[in-house]
Amino acid sequence: MSSSERTVLRRTLLGLGSVLAVAVGTLWLGIADHLDLYINPRYATFTLVLAAVAVPASIAGLVVVARHGAHAHDGDPEPRPAEGGRLLHVVLGSVTALVTIGTVVAMLVLPPTTLSARTAQQRSVGSASLSDATGAGAPVTLLGSESVDTSEYGVKDWAALIRQTTDTTALVGRKLTLTGFVVPGSDGSFTLTRFVVSCCAVDAQPVGIGVTTDDASPQEGEWVRVEGALAANPDTASDARLVIRAARVSPVEQPSDPYEY
């Protein structure tokens, strides 16, 4: 077997091993019910099916490639490659293998974490690009109707209503109770925030509603339940025309499913 063939063999084994490791890690996340911290639940079944197929397929590939390598070594030995080249291949292969193994071990051992308040600040909470967060105009169309049930609306839905409607006076005084984490403001107020996941945590975007309260603001990143009513934003320089005037802010545990979709 030539040196180039040995290089291809090592890379193939490493690639198949990486696929196997990631597939096993994905199945573990699904069994542990943590997969929704990384992808939108509507893709969970598809992802788990692919992972389940990838495990036996990659194992079969590893066996075939290993046998091919064993048979190839039965032939006449060829001159060994230069020591420097061998050392470079060994180092690169070892580093890649360690990174792959480390990633999988981290997936299996370390507790999964959600995106943080600091990440929300870096990604600009409530940016204009989130004005269509609900994905449809139906809530705005029905805005003036008292028969509309808003009890299931989350932060995403209310934030979209506030941004999409041109007459925010129709929303003033509307009572609501919402849960989210705290992104502190500069004037003692804070933004009640949730991450909206379209596909996976990589594309998650923070969306939030400003909250004013007479009490001390909760700590950054703390999960709270806010009970209050929508009111005109006292900060006239802000793009957000409405905020929640909180009657009560209560600390809560992080929900089992912290994202909105």
C-alpha cells in the first residue's frame, strides 16, 4: 500500500468514526430528551431517524475499510514515507480524533445549557428583523376583536403584535402574563426575552418586550413571570412604542422547553 493510499485510509476511518460518534451523541440527546435544546422539535424525528441509520451504516463502513486495509498490508511492503511526513499525518489525525471524541464526550457528560442573556444582547433583542416573528399576519388582522383568545400568546407573539400594528392604542391596557429571562436595561427597566428557534440553536434570535416596574429589577439572565398590562413606553426615543407595566414580577424556574418556535 502506497503512502497516499494509507493517508486516504486513515482519513476514511476518521471520517466514518466521526459520523458514528456524532450519530451516537445525537441519539443520546434524543433519549435524554435534550435534543430540543439544539434543534426545533419539528425536526427531531427526522434527525433521530438519520442518526439511527448512520450508526449501523458507519459501523459497516468501518468494518469494510478496515478489512480492505488489512488485505492491502498483506502485499509487498513499500518504502516508508519520510519521517517528517509520517509525524505530520499522525499529529493531524490525533488532533482531529481528540476534537471529535471531546465533542461527543461533552455532549454525553456535560449538562446541556440554553442560550444566555449575554447572547441575546449580542444578537440585538427585538431587532427590526423580528417584526414578523409570528410568521403570519392573522393575529394583527384580528387585533380589534375582543373574541380573540390571547391566553396562549408568548413573548414572540406579543412582540410581533406590537411591531406589526400601526395603531398601538388598541393594545394599551391589554393584560397579559408572560414568562421569559431578563435582559437588563440602562434605566432600571428590563426586557423580558425568549429565543425564537426556526431550525436550530445556531439560528436562534432573541425577541423581547420592555418591562417597567416600581420594584427592583431582577438579575440578568434570571427567569421571571411578569403579570401586568401594556402601556405607552415612557422612553419616547425608543423604537418600541409599548412596554409591559408590571404589577408583579415573580422569579420562576427555567421552563423545560425554554425556546419559542
